[in-house]
Amino acid sequence: MGELSRIGLCCLALWGVSGMEAQAGMSSRDLIAAATAAPEENRWRVPAGIHRGRFRIDEEGTEVVCDPGAVLDAEGQGNGLTIAAANVAVSGCALRNWGKDLTAMDAGVFIEKQASGATLRNNRLTGPGFGIWVDGTADVTVTGNHIQGEPALRSQDRGNGIHLYAVRGAVVSRNYVRETRDGIYIDTSNGNRLEGNVLEDLRYGVHYMFSHDNKVVGNVTRRTRTGYALMQSRALWVEGNCSENDQNYGILMNYITYSTLRGNHIRGVRRGATGDAMIRGAEGKALFVYNSLYNDITDNRFEQSTLGIHLTAGSEDNQLSGNRFIVNQQQVKYVATRTQEWSRHGRGNYWSDYLGWDRDGDGIGDVPYQPNDDLDRLLWLYPQARLLMSSPSVSLLRWAQSAFPVTRSPGVRDSHPLMTADETAAELCHDSH
């Protein structure tokens, strides 16, 4: 197995062939000479051309900068670039055609545990396996990268765009990920920040598993099967994100506790065709809350979706106020064991179908908003009864229930509904891509 001499690229080594190949007749010797621009600073430039093989950086503090047109081509095998030393920075490089063995964790860039403080900036990655895999590494920065998956593969056969495993202190910002499996996957990783990423045409845009004390701020998802899949985690701060035209779920909360959702904008979630067992039969829910407790859901905007919010499986004791529920086909679906009050300190939520009034002009409705009645509960329990929805008997039942409310089943009550919807979270769905 050959390896490029350290005289050339210091610690940028090639496995499997005896030298680098480049277009326009550039030899390995030419590349070595060109890549030693500033060895005294441990800063190495990679010239334009196609450089074939698998590369590894294993000297601390190395900075690698690719000239425009420099391409690292892994020829369909293994990792394109492995970073195995602390405080390494790689920028401006194009990586392509790495391996697609997901069991072997083939990635365009693989950052090993000892490579703390690594920085990947403004690189372009195109390949079938994982884009960037961060493996138990601390304080990594991944910013401004463009990651394109392989659309010819089935979604489940692609790698994730950015994969964090057992990572702490990472900053993942301003990346663009498209047509991988999940955009950003975070597993058993605490104290990280995701900010300003754009994630399109994926299974899940952001996917959390067993990760705590993370911040998810100002990201955009489009045309995913779930925009933000938050699972088995606590103390997440999810603020100012956008889900636009995602299918099945905008935000999915599954066993989430003590977390904050604030100022997010979920728009146009519709049911999509999928074989995924978790989301089979989904109704197009802007927010789905499953077995999640003690969360603060404030000042979000849920609009133009099949269902505004669905809570189930004991999702009680969540605080909801200041949210805007606008022109959803159904605003709320919630079968509860006790009444849930969705207002706080005299401030509730805005409901576009609220028919109450505001005599004193304080911006708060004078009568409570209760989105679901006993007939709704009956239809949830017996979906076949929907065939009778347009019948005169159902209309009579609804009128009698509202006119003579002798008993009412537990459910959602907003005692202080807002009369107007301001533009909170209304202009989040934009980006520069």
C-alpha cells in the first residue's frame, strides 16, 4: 500500500496508489511542489485538478486549503478524507465518489475521536454514503458546506448528510444538505448547536436521538417526510426554525421533556405517500406530540396544514400560549384524561376559526375557545362514522351539544384566545440557496 511522502503534503496521505493523479498532465511531483506553499505555518494548498484516492490528516494544527477546481475523488471506496488529529481545518475542497457501505460508515469526511477542534468550512461533497461523520469528537465546527446525496439510491440506502455520534460542543451552521437520508442526525450528543442550515428533499431534516441540552435555531427544512424529528431527548431549545411543504410532520416530538419550542414557523404540511412504519398513515401534522411532558410551546405559527397539532399518549402538562393556528383543516386533535388549559398569564393562542368576540377591545376573546367536542372524540374512536359527517343528524347533534352543554369531555380549553395573529415567525422560510 503506497503513501504520498510527508515531504509533499506533510500529513495529507494517500492510501491505495503510489501517487496523486491530476488533470492537464500534472504529476505527483508537481502536486507536491504546489502543496508546500507555507510549510512553516503548517498550511497546505491543494491545486486545481482531480486527485484520486483516500486521504488522511494526522498532524495536529494542519490547515488544508483547496484552490478552486481542486477535487478529491475517492474512486468509490471508503472515506474520502479522514481527520485524525486535533485542530485541523479543511476549507474550499470538493470531495466526491466515496464509498457507500453504511455499515462501515463510509463518509466524504470522517472525523475521528482524537480530532477535537476540527473545522470544515465551505467544502462541497457529493457521494452516496455519509457526508460528514463526526465520531465522538469534541468542539467541532462544520459550517458553510454543501452536501449532495445520491438520488438514484433509495432513501434508506443513503447515508446522512451530517452525522454526529457521541459529540459535544459542536457547531453545525449554514450548511446546505439535499437528497441524503437525514439532513443532520444527532445521536447521544449533548451541548451542541445547529443554526442556519437548509435541508431539502430528505427523510428527516433534523433527527435527534438520546441527545440533551442542544440548540436548534434558525434552520429551514423543505420537502422532507419530517422536518424536525425530536426523539428520546430532553432540554432541547428549538427556536426560529421553518418547515415548509414537508410531508407527514413539521415537528415530531417523541418522548421529549423539559424542552422549549419558540417562534417556529410550520407551513403546508400534508400527508405524503411513504412506507416508513413510523409515519405510515400520518395526516399531515404541523406538530405531533407523543408521550412528551413539561415542554414550553410558545409563539409558534402552524398554518395551512391538514392538522395543526396532535397530542397523544399522555402528552399532558405542556404549556402552550401565543401560538398561531391559521387555516389548518383541523386545528387540534387531542383525547385527554383531563382538561388541558392552553393559556398562560391571561394570554392564549390565536385560532383562525374562533367565532368569539372582544367587547372590551383588549385583544383577548371574551369566551373560551374549545376546539374539539364530544362528536370529535367519537369520530377519532370510530373513523368509519365520518361517512355520516354531512348528514342532518350530525348537524343536529352538534347544535344540541353547543346549545345545551350539560356535560363536556376532558380536552383542550383556551380561556384567553387572541383576536389577531401578528407576524411572529411568519417570515422565517427564506434562505440564500
